[in-house]
Amino acid sequence: MKAKALLVAALSFAAIALYWSPIPLKLGDYILGGYPWVAPEGSRTAMMVLGGFLSAIFLGLTALMFYLSSQAEASGNPEPEEVEDLSW
């Protein structure tokens, strides 16, 4: 379970780094990353605000995921209680 949480965290950090990277990746007609710096001058502030908002959401959800996965691992697998008699 920890491996899945680490994979999601790594993908989240990669997405944030790709967004904020000043060097965009060009794949054919597509541009990946560097959006605040590629945006037109009038939209640059909006892209910075949007990036900050999305980065905060990604980091918050990643922290919540780690918290919930650690709580699930800490609780373990409780043993079911035995029922003595099921007479009607």
C-alpha cells in the first residue's frame, strides 16, 4: 500500500514541477509545462494564481492520502469477533 502512495506522490510532484518549470517540453504541436512563462503577458498573473491554487490542491490531497494510508496501515486487519450461538 505504501508503494501506491509513493507512486501517486511522485506523479503529483512531477506534475507540479512540470507546470512550474521555466523550460517547456515541446511534443510536436503540444507544449507541456512552463505555462506561466509561455502565457501572454496579460494572462501571466492568472496562470501564476491558477498554478499556485492547483499546486496547493495537489499537495493537500497528497498529504491527505499519506495520512489516510498511514491510518489504514496502523489499524491493521482486526480479527472478527466469534459468535457463540446463533439460535433463533
